[in-house]
Amino acid sequence: MRHARDFAVTVLVLGVLGVVAGVLWSMLAPRPPYVMTGQGPLLADPSTQALIAGDGLYALVTGVIGLACGAVGYTLSRRGRPLAIVVGLATGGLLGAYLATLIGGTINLAPAPVMASGNSVSLFPGPLALTAKGFMFAWPTLAVGLFFALEGIAGYRDSPLRTPFGGQDPYGPLSGYDISGR
């Protein structure tokens, strides 16, 4: 029962953080310029860096949150039940990343861009969208990766393998050994 509770709380908290990440991404990311044509809106400059910048800022925001979640999750799992926490980090990280793309693409909190019009061409800011879908895995990968790295460091530090042979020299004391062969 406690395992299910820990898993559910972890997923719920990371889902709420996904909404926060989406709002933060929406505030930071630039919007690509679009032009209205007879067929509908069209990307004004296909070589614009705004799409790449938006994806990079998404990866940065979700990656930093993923690292923070991994550190906090590891700290809280020291009481027992680490499996529920780490599975919650993976599942909640995916949920949070999805909610960040959904919220960030829905709301528009970026500063008002300059609208240009002239020669019967009107530019307007386009929607924020994640074009590199693989970045959705940054959050859960970094959270679980940091969790396992911290667990490995702590496991090695506490391991009896750090001091082989019970901390004693396997060849015996060298105090009475004469190197010259006498």
C-alpha cells in the first residue's frame, strides 16, 4: 500500500511540475514568424532559428527539472521503497514532459513580438510547438539517471568491496621481510 502511495504521489507531483515547466517554457521560448497566405498560415522563414531555440529551451527547462526531481527522489527514497520512487520518476517524468508540451503550446506568455506588415505581407507569431519529440525523454531520463548514479555512488561507498580481504593485506605484514634476500 505504501509503495502505491509513494508511486502515486511522485507521479502527481511531477505532473504538477509539468504544468509549471510548460508555463516557464512558454515564457522563455521565441515564437517563429508566420505569414498569412490564401491557403492559411505558412512559416515565413523555413530556416528560422526560433524552432531550434524553442526545442533547446524545452530541453533545458525539462532537463533541469528532471535533475532536481532525481536528486529529491533519491533523498526521499533513502527511507526505504526506492523502487516505487524510481518508477514514479520515470512515469511522472513522461507525464510532466507531455503536460509541458501541451501547456507550453496552448498558452502564450512570451513577450509580444514585433508584428511586421508591408507589401501586403503580414507577419505574426506562430504557435509554440516541440519539433524534436525526442526531447520529451530528457526529463525522465535525467531524473532516473541521476537517481541511479547517486544510488551507485552510495552503494559503492557502503560496499565491502571497497576494502577487499576485509581491509587486510593478503600477503601479510611486510615489516619482517628483507628485500636483499638475506
